[in-house]
Amino acid sequence: MARFDKTICVLGLGYIGLPTASLLATRGYKVLGVDVDNRVVGAVQAGNLHFHEPDLDILVASAVGSGQLTASYKPAPADIFIIAVPTPFAEGHVPDMSHVEAATRALAPHLRPGNLVILESTSPVGATERIAGWIAQERPDLGPDITEGGDRIFLVHSPERVLPGKVLQELVINDRIVGGIDTASAEVGAAFYRTFTTGTVFTTKARTAELSKLAENAFRDVNIAYANELSLICDRLGVNVWELIQLANRHPRVNILQPGPGVGGHCIAVDPWFIVHSAPEQSRLIQTAREVNDGKPRWVIEQVKYAADRFKDPVVACLGLAFKANIDDLRESPALAITEALARGTAATILAVEPYVDDCPPTLKGLPNVEFVGVDEALRRADIVLLLVDHDRFRLIEREQLARKVLIDTRGLFR
């Protein structure tokens, strides 16, 4: 069994890496956080955040202030290396493992026998095995099989399963799956996670752990696609989809989700494609669900364009740019994509509203017909109000503020 002297190197200080690094630092570990973005490293070194997550600012300030958390552009020797870098997909929905590979090759020179390497980034099946191969290339002194012999290291995949807005709580209370490149690795990885989580830690093979995260998000994606497809059917048949779902859910074994303008975020909108890429002939339902959800923004855009034809110089208020309620995360956001498409594809004045972001997003900044404004100004000026995100702030909107305006409510907030 490997012995740890409480030194950890976390590669990637984003939405998962920074909360993880900060939490571990407050639990007694000496943590080095690594990121290639100068802005991110500078913010963490100062004890500040570069994104919004409830209570994380207090945790980061405490961890940095105590000296338990430091930040750098380069990794250093440690007992545990945690890879928490992005895993997007490239053109054609092909998984892009370049960030994981770069992180692996960056940490490889610092590896010592007995180290534990953890991949937390959501990844396609086989990713952990590829990491083993990259390490073997960089460190031939560890042998062709880095998990055998006296100079071995331990390698696992443990996917994060947290909800934005509740990351700090769920890092602790959620169950964890630890998939080892071999049995010994799984046991060492599980022992580490049991030092700071209260959830149950399950051990399995690396491939099973990789697919478990993808399967969880594909399950959610398929169910959302059903709700989104119902919304299209209801529009065609003249039925109120919100009332329909409410009534259908009165059945004791039915729980239809709520439709929306699409699916966003780095998980549900991306992970199912990893499965499709790995087994295209066997994942027809998953691929169809992705196509339904990816197509929903186009339907919303057409609804706005149809309404805009009623006005000479239409003004459209787009309420919400984040991919879900009450967060500032714009990754893969259908709301942001819809707003940008309307700005580029119509002559309407677009009033972009996002209470969780301080400045106009880069994809909208500079577009001549886009203004980044507050809620009240948007409601005062708009001819068309397009509700894209059900932020709590928008729930405070009075019905009188929507009088004599065309309302397109993709979240059912004003049903």
C-alpha cells in the first residue's frame, strides 16, 4: 500500500479543480494548483476566484491564506496528482484529449514510485489506459508497465459527479466511483477519497468508471430530449406542454422532465457524444437524443424570428445566458448560442441579460446590435421577451412588466 505525506498537485483550476484543491487544502493536505492560464493562476495566488460558485471564495481565501494552497504554471513533485482539465470534443464530435495528454506529460517528470495519479476529467472509455501509455513514453525508467514491479505507480479514474451551485457540498457527500488501472490502484485511490468524503466509495475497473459517468449524463440527456420533443409536438398540436407534463406526472410511475431551449454545460451536452464515438452502431438512441437537444435552439430562434416580423425595428430581450439557473457558467450554453444567433441572423436590437456575469461575453461583445443591460432596462425597452434561463432573479418579474410584449418562455416560468 502506498504511503502519502499529504502533498497533492491538482492540474487544472477550473470548475472542478479549484474547489477540489481548496477543499483538500482545508483538510490538511499541502496542495499545489496548476493552470496554464495566467489570469487563473494570478487570481488563485491572490486568494480570489475567476468564476462564481457559492462559498468557494471563502474556502479559497482560507486555503491560500493558511499557506496550504499555492498556485503555479508548472507542476512539481507530489504524492498525489489529480488531473482536472477540460475534455471537449473536436469537429465531428470526436473527443479531444489534448488537454489531458498535455497535463499527463507535464506531470510525468515529477513522478516517483508509489505516486497516485488520478484522472477526474470526464473522458472517453480507454482514457486511463492512454494516460498509462503517455507516462510510459515519458518515463521509461518506470518500465513498460508502470503499474508493475517495485518502481510502480498507481493510476485511477474517479469522475466528478457534482452539481454547479452545490459543488462544495457534493464533493464531500456524493458517492465516488474509483476505477483502477489494476486492483491495487483502485484500492489506493479509494483510500485517498475516503479521507475527505462521507459518501460511499466504490471500486471498479477504469473502463467501467469512465463509462459510468458518460452513462449517467446520457441517461439525463435522453430524458431531457423526450421533454424537448414533447414541447415540439405540443406546439404543432396546440397543446400547453407545461400543463400536459404536470398532468402526465400525476401518474405514480411517470416523471417527465421540463423542456427548455436546449442542453448546455460541459457534461450533459458533451459526454453522450463520447459514447457515440466509441460505439456508434450500438448508441442510436443516445445519438438521436443528442440531435433532438442540439436542434431545440434552432426551433427557439425560429419562434423569435416569426414574432419579430410583427415589428418594424424589433427589440428582443434575451433573459439569461448561462447554461442553467443561478450560475455564471456559459460553457456549451444554448441560451448564449441562441442570443448570438439572433444577433448575427436578424436586424433586431438584442438586449442580453445575465445577472450572474459582470461583463458582456466575448462572443457577443462587439456585435453592433447587442447591448448588455440589466433586467429592468431590458423589460422596459423590449418588444419581445425571450426567457432562456430560469434564474431566481427572473422569478421576481411582475406580470405588469410583460404587458403588451410578446413573451417566449422556454422554461415555463410564466406558465
